[in-house]
Amino acid sequence: MKRLFITLMLVFGVASPSFAIDGTEMLKTIDANLNPESFEMYRKLINVEPNGSKKEFLMYSVKKGKDKIASVFLSPASEKGRSTLRVGENMWLYIPNVGKPIRITSLQSITGGIFNNADIMRLDYHQEYHCETVEKEAGGYLLHLKAKTSAVAYDKIKMWAGGQKLLPTKIECYAASGILLKTLYFSDIKSFDDTLTRPSVIETDSPLYKGYKSIMLFARVKAMALSDEVFTLTFMSKLESLR
């Protein structure tokens, strides 16, 4: 009953002096509002350079539960058939004609832009971060998140979330030194089916890469039942067969 009451307060913005805001439950609500439990999605990633030139990637991805996500590149031709797999903190890249998946890290970028592998193979936030504090702000909340382990891409995150349905609007990502690594901006909220309404655009920039930016466009997010076999090294070469 207490959890239900807290959820209602988060959704409708009702404050009560007898209940502190539960940051952990709020973060779980945000995760649930962003993604179904098990789903497929199509995304386009666009890297923009200071001179305006662009490089685009089209990806098909599937995710199950809180710690499994796999993707395959559909274009450009130079990347077609490459696939990635993340299970918990472990990440792999499969390249056709190489045969054996290779290990990759969260801070690398398979697309070479501002989005790193942790951004592209994003797990639920509450899986990787503790919510230390929550601040009530006009129109929403500011969540202060701390990485659960040193293997997580960012040591700290500031997440602004709000709206009628609790969704992120901006996220700042910090290194352990306190340096701001990047900012993510969430926009263009769309309904993808009868149960999911979420931002369809995520844009990022970084003070470390002046003039560069990367954009992630969600074209489809749809609930889909998936077997655990899909999230294995031996299935990486067959991911496109799920489409």
C-alpha cells in the first residue's frame, strides 16, 4: 500500500510531509516508463561533426529483463551484420567473417560518436545506479545517482524527470573526478503502442568534443517475447532472423 501511495505521488506530483520521496522506486518507475519488460526496437544513430557532415547507422535491437540487450547493424553496408551483446556488465562485438565475438568495454563506442557502448546498450538505470537523493523542482524532480560498481560507465548521474508520465528530460553524466562527460537531452514524446509513450529522440553533446553531437532516433519500440537463447554468443550471428 505504501509503494502504491508513493507511485501515485510521483505520477500526480502530490507531496506529503509524512512520506519522503522514494528515489529507488522513482528510478524503477522511470525505467518502466521508458521500456517494456521484453521488447524489440529500431533505432537510427546519427553522428554530426562540426562541419555539418553526418554518419548514420540503422540498428535492430532486442532487450529482455533488466540486464540483457542485443543489437545488429542493418546499415550502412560497411557495418551490416555486425552485432553486439550485453549481459550485465559484459559486452561483446561480433564481426561477420571473423567468427569469434570479441570483448568490448562500456566506454568504447561501436559507432565512433559521442554515444558510447553503455549508452547504445543501455540497461535499466536502477540496475547500475543507486539513487542517493531526490530534489523536487518546478515541473518535476532532479535525481542524483551514484554508480553501484566501478565497472559502470559514469560515476555519477544527474537526471531531470517529470511530465504527466514520469520520464527523463535531461541527464548529465560525470566521471569520478567530477568532470562533466556528456549531457543527454530527451525530446519528442511519442506513443509507440497502446501501453508505451516515451521520448523518441535522445541527443547528446560533450564539453570534451566541442562542436560534435550524436542523435538517437527511435522508430519503433514494441513488446516482444524473447528466449534466453537470443542473448548468447552463439546467437549473435543470427540476430537479424528475429525481424
